[in-house]
Amino acid sequence: MYRSHVLVCGGTGCTSSGSEKIIAALETEIAKNGLDKEVQVVKTGCHGLCALGPIMIIYPEGTFYSTVKEEDVPEIVSEHLVKGRIVTRLVYDEALENGEVKSIKEVPFYAKQHRVALRNCGVINPENIEEYIANDGYAALGKVLTEMTPDEVIQTILDSGLRGRGGGGFPTGMKWKLARNIVPNADQKYVCCNADEGDPGAFMDRSVLEGDPHVVLEAMAIAGYAIGANMGYIYVRAEYPIAVKRLEIAIEQAHEYGLLGKDIFGTGFDFDVGLRLGAGAFVCGEETALMTSIEGNRGEPRPRPPFPAEKGLFQKPTILNNVETYANIPQIILNGADWFASMGTEKSKGTKVFALGGKINNTGLVEIPMGTTLRTVIEEIGGGIPNGKKFKAAQTGGPSGGCIPAEHLDVPIDYDNLIAIGSMMGSGGLIVMDEDNCMVDIAKFFLQFTVDESCGKCTPCRIGTRRLLEMLDKITKGEGTLEDLDRMEQLCYYIKANSLCGLGQTAPNPVLSTLRYFRDEYVAHVVDKKCPAGVCKDLLHYEIDPAKCKGCTLCARNCPVGAISGTVKNPHKIDTAKCVKCGACMEKCKFGAISKK
């Protein structure tokens, strides 16, 4: 037994900030102080507050150290672990109140969260199967194999109200039921996991795989038992090396413990899992394109019907769920359908994981009950907008979603409410924007992404999104007309109605939602030839206020094209014909004399 456990985040964010060096330094210092038998260092998955990495939590106190550096380690060991004195200068600001140190559970970022899918992330060592087992790991698989029939498993998932967390929100139990019954005597069925996660700003699935890989393996085995499959595939992005490595370790350990492979728990049930690495194609997040890619072909969607439940991977009945969906399954089995259904809203049960990013103080990973308002997420959990700026919009659902304006801050977040206001849940990316963001430019950014990622198989998506992007480009250059706005809207609805797969069908959403809520910005670009946010370069120019300019020459010396002229101690001028609008002058000016108009 150890008296103290030092948990250090080993997720991608903290690893990139140097957490591996901190772990090595900790182990050295602990040994040096003779604490090897008293203090254990645990490399965990993501704790959530990614902007504060590397993060270190020391138990039993629950002390939250943030932005820890390698040189801080000797002080933490000598003061906290040897003398029992907390190093307050390293404690996360919001864990300090009037000189008193609060535990991690009392920190505002965590207080309003409810962790189900993320329950083990930041708590256990993801590379040690015994720690997963110690936290009820594989107990759900044991229960279904020894106490439940496949139909009872499916009914439990149906009763829980769990909907797919990958974007569409299709009832998970219904998907499993179709795969079990539509071709009952199929000689082979498959269970697939979508860990492709291509949305800009999304890292929910990656964090689950890095922090709790065994939960996905256990859930896939449960799904295999329920539908009658003996093989599963996890399709994971090759750009997630830590997640891939931990999945490989988890699969190997599960085999060693007899939890994957032949005759699991001596019940005669066989199930195995293979990994397939994606090459970074966003379209492979679509279920039929993903299966086509697993088969070794170019990742392109197939027409539906037939749906995967009838003809999926290798033309066999297949279910596909994403990582977060699977992460809920063992807890539903162990705690019951009513437990899960007691959380959330009438039509959206349970919790949802969001990757909170953009113009927000607390960048990171959050898990909240469905029905929590956007205001709670942004102002209380996210800590508000930096630098006192005003909230403008939040983009949910990535390139497939829409922008939610301030007027809808108090709408409860669930599948149906987000669709009603012109957005969607998506996989869980939540990008916050402030008054300095141009909504026309935001729509252009997301549309550029979908144009680049279109597989090109169908004309509405391949050509339609490109024409839409050209119209947006015209508008941001001040060359658009009011008629262009009407044509854009018409084209959006055509693309949505006629595209082959979800990528094309949802690609116009950012354009439609910004036209709906921020049409005045489009009109300003078209009629006034101005970008209200000062983002679109072709519609702005820089000016020097002669009353404020001190003639220090700093702006002229930093202008890359020599567009600024003037003598020492006299007001300077900008030649707008030469200016490339890079903003270097405004950034360097110490007197606030330069503004963009």
C-alpha cells in the first residue's frame, strides 16, 4: 500500500508539454528521498484542463498542480511528499481560495461535470489492465456472458436511451437490434469502432482511447455477444500515435488475461479485435466510407440502402459506433438502464463529452449531463471569454454543424434542441468565438475544410461545395452582391438534398446558420464593403492617428514592405497602395496610434 499517489497526465497535450520528463524526474527524486515504497507515480490519461499542462494531481489530498516544469519536481517532492507542505505557487489558481487549497473535485471546471465516458481518464494508468479491472473493468462483460441473453443486452441498451455519440444520434440499441435480427443466420458479423475523429478542434475520442482503452474493447465484446459477431475492428487515425500504442498494449493484455480471443470466461464466446489505421480522410468518418477503407479500398461512401446492419463490412451485417458511445456501454450494463436514463433530457439521455476550444479560458475536455445550457458550459465550466471580450457564437458539430449565437446561450444542449436552432451535436467539438471573429470568415473556413475533404464521388458535394466557396470568397473580397446571398442559400439547400453521404448533406450548415443569425455581417461585406470584425483583409485598411503617433519609427522599421513613411518624432503615414495588411505595425505600436478600419 502506498500513502500517496502522484498522478501525472500522459495524454497528447501534456506529453507535448513535457510530462514524460516530469515523470522521470519524479521517479528519480522519490528514489533519492527513499520514498519508493510510500509514493507511487501513475501516468494517466487526460485530466481535461489541457491548457494547463503538464498537470499533476497528488492524492489523498487531491492537490491540483498545473503547468509543472521539470525543475519544479525537487521542490514538490521535498515539500509536499516529504514534509507535507503544499507548494501553493504551483497550485491551479481556481484551486486556491483565500489561501486555502481546494481539492480537484471542488474546482469550478469539474464541479458541474458528471463523468461516465471519462470516468477513468486521468484516474488510472491506461497501460495497466489491472488498474482497469480494479475499477470494475470487464465486470460488465462477465455479467452479460454469464447472466444475460443477447436480447436482454440489447433491451437494456434500448431502455437506457443511449444515442450514438458520433453525430447522427441514432438509438444505439436499435442499431444493435437490427444487426442481430435483419440477417439472423449470417455466417459472419462484425463490430466496428469509429475512432477517426476528423473534426477540427475535436479530441474527445482520442482522449478516451489514451486514458481508458480497455473500456472500448470491453464494450465491443459486449456488442459482439449481443449481435452474434466474433470479430471487431477499431478504425483509428494514424495521427493519434499515443492512442494507437495504448490500444495495441490493451489488446495484448486482454489476450493474456483471456478477455479477448477464444472461449472468454469459459462461456464458449469468441471475440477478437483488430486495429486499422486511417490516413486522415475526413470522409472516412462516414460509416460506409470507413468500412470501405477497412476493406483496403479508397474511402468512399456507398449508397444506402442497404444499410450496414444488413450489408456492411465485407458485405456482412455490421454495427458501427464511435468511441464515446462504446465508453458508456459497460456502465449501463453494471448500473442498469434506469440509472443512465435518469440523466439528461426526455429524448437525449446520459452525458455528452465536448472538446472545448477557441476563445475560452479553460480549454479542454468536459463531460456534462445532456440538457446543460451552453451558458453553463462557457461561463462556469469554461471560465468565460478571455480579455473581457463578448461572446459572439459557438460552433458545435464541426464542419457539419452550425454557429449558435448569444441569443441561444440558455438553450439546453441536446440532439433535438441543437438541430432546431440550426446546428447539431456532432461528435462533440465546441469552438467558442468572440467579438473579434468574422462569421463570414468562419463559414468560409469550415467550407474550405469540407471542399478539401470531399471524396469527389458525387457531383452535388464535389462541385456544389466548391461553387459555394467561390461565392463566399467573392463576399470576403468585397466583390459579392445581395443576389449572391440568395443564390448561396438556394445552393446550400440543393447540396443538402442531393449529396450522397453525410459529409455533403451537412457541409452547408455553417453557411446556413451564419446567414440565419449573422446576415447583417454578410450585408456589411456586400453593401458597405466592410468587415465589421476587421478580419477579411481585402475589406480593411490600417490608419495612423497623427495625434497619438510619437514618431518612434518602430512601425516603419517592422513593416515588411516599406509602406510606412515619416521622420523621427513626427507623425507617420501608411501608403495603402503598398500595404499588405499584415498587421505588424499595429502589433508593434506601443501608443495605440494604429487602428484597422
